[in-house]
Amino acid sequence: MSSQASHLPTDQTGRAGRALDAANFFLADVRDGLGPYLAVYLLTEQHWDEARIGLVMSIATIAGIVAQTPAGALIDATRAKRLAMVIAAIMVTLASLSLPLFPTFLPVAVSQGIAQAAAVIFPPAIAAISLGIFGHAAFTRRIGRNETFNHAGNAVAAGLAGLSAYWFGPTVVFYLLAAMAVASLVSILAIPARAIDHDLARGLHEADIGDLPEQPSGLAVLLTCRPLLVFAVCVVLFHLSNAAMLPLVGQKLALQDKNMGTSLMSACIVAAQIVMVPFAMLVGAKADRWGHKRFFLAALLILPIRGALYTLSDNPFWLVGVQLLDGVGAGIFGAIFPVIVADLMRNTGRFNVAQGAVITAQSIGAALSTTLAGLVVVGAGYSAAFITLGAVAAIGAIVCLLALPETRQAQGKTAAPASVIAAE
């Protein structure tokens, strides 16, 4: 089977790859907007109370969840994928830069809701453009490379934000975001528009296959493809387990030393992002050979180990050290997620809406994670909470092992459409 990249001039493919590298690096900061710095800014500079901050962040989260599946459907349908990313980057940036100008509750809630809703465009768009340029044969390697540059961008942005905020105060993150946004726009527009096969980008068909349907499958394929549903359940359990672990570690660190808590928390984030880089590279290099399911299972199994290790000591350096395992699990998960969805939606034309639907489910799992952890901490303590979160991931690993088939396709073979898989 020939990949889409084989139908492009070498210089055009190389240019597209370099532009995607840059886009992933600079969008790492833009796609999250102010991210974790929003709460710090509102608390220290605008003197909001914790309840109002929590409500604004909840509104933003809900806006992102609601927009996720429509964003995937938009990326499937449009041939202006680069334009969609440019508009989203501008919206995220303007929404965040408006905060100092309109710091009251309603404008902040609206602006952050818009920012979160716009940011959900980036993951499916990057994956779609990568598939549309490089094809299925090179897709795993390309996604591994995307994630490598994304994590490197996150680490650099977090490091710059931490150092700059120390010297110039929390408002410096606005200028950093604006600079990264400009760089991301240049990178996106540098991707050659003619290099993207938009049918292939939505998973409709390979460039050299003439006997497959010309039209995408119905949206019902999202509900009738049993492996996709199993994968979605596993993803929900992964995030139900994973999302609350870092906040719990942050709370334990802050309880021991309020002055060092924030610095150690930043160290956790930067170190985990650095650890994610080699594991994203490993997925890109070896997943097609070793198996896509095997890597996803490994990401799930890291979480029970991490949860158990947290209970062994309250030493801050031990907690930060164990948190490095987050880089292993999240690095693998981020790289293998779009690959498995592309496997399951191959030849259906519903790749990106399927990504959006599964990410919607995972966002709900992540939102419930902190609630579950908080209830267990209040009732039984931090160690019980870590064990509970680890047990949730262990259930996900069992479901993955027993119910999720290997999704990787052998070289030279065409995957059956999801509608066929669902009927088996």
C-alpha cells in the first residue's frame, strides 16, 4: 500500500513535515490558553475568591466538552482546515488577552468559554492534516513526532512562564501567549494547502484504492462500531483515574510547605512534559511493529503502579519523582490515541468526528475524576484516594485486555470499514 506522502514531491512533503513540527511546538501553549495560570492570575491580580474562580473554570470546561464533537465533525467536513486552525488560534488569544481589560465575572466567563470551545479544534485538525499528508502507512510515526514537538513546546512554555512570572509577575503569561500565537499562525500557514488529501484526512479511503465507497459512512457508525465503544470506555476510565492524581499531589505538597508547593508543582509539570518526549517518540517508532493495543494497555497499567507508589511516602521529592510516571503514561496515551481511532475509522470518512466523540467522553471522565477523588479524600484520606484512582485504571486495563482487539493493520492490507467490524 502506498501512502499519501508517496504521491507528493519530496520537497513539499519535507516542507509540510517541518511546518507541522513548528505548529505542534507553538500550539502547545496556545491550545490551552492561560491553562493553569488562569486561577493564579484571578486569585493574585484580580483578588477573586476560590468559588468564583472554580465556577469560571467549570463553565470553560463545559464549553469545551460541548464543542468537542461538533469540532471533529467540522474538521471532517471542511477543506479549509488550516483556516479553521488560524481562526481558533486568534479566538483563543483574543479571549485570553481580554482578561486584563474586562476582569469582571461575566466577561471572563464568556471569554474563557469561547477560548475552550475554540481550542478543541486543534487536536482533530492536527491529526487530520497529518493523515491527509502522510497517509496511514506513515501516520503512527507522524503522530509520535507531533506529540514529541507538542510536549517540548509545553515544557519550554511552562519553563519560560515560570521564570518570567518570577521576575515580572503573573501578567507576563499574556505576552508569552501572544508571542506563541503569532508563531503558531506563521507555522500553520506554512503547511502547503495542496499537500493535504482531504478525503484521506477524514479517513475516507487511501489514495490508491478505487473499490471503496466514495461517500462517508453514516454517523451511526460511532454507535455500531463495537471496538470504538470499548476503546471509549477504556479512555474514560483512563482519565477518570489520571485527571485527579496531579491535583492530589499538589495538595499534599502544599499542605507540607505552602511556599514550596507552587514551585514543586511547576517542577512536576515541566519534568513530566520532558519525560513524555521520549515515550511519544517510542510510540512513533515502534507501535506499528509492537502493536497499538499493547501500547495503550501499557498506558493504562502505569496508573495503578503510580497510585500505589504515592501511598508509600509523603516526602516531597518522592512525590515529585513518582509524578514522572505521568510522563510515561500520558506520553504513550497522547501518541497512540489518534492512531487507534484512525485504525477503527479507516475507510469510513468519520475519523475526526470519532476523535471528537471519544474526547468528549474522556473529558467527562476527567471532570468526574476530581469529584471522586475529593469524596474519597474527605472520607478516607489521600492514600485511599490514590488506591481508588489506581483501581479505576486497573479495571480499564482489564476491559482493554479482554474486549479491545488489536487495531493495527498489517502492511499491504486494507482495514475493513468500521461498519463491517461492527457487524462481526
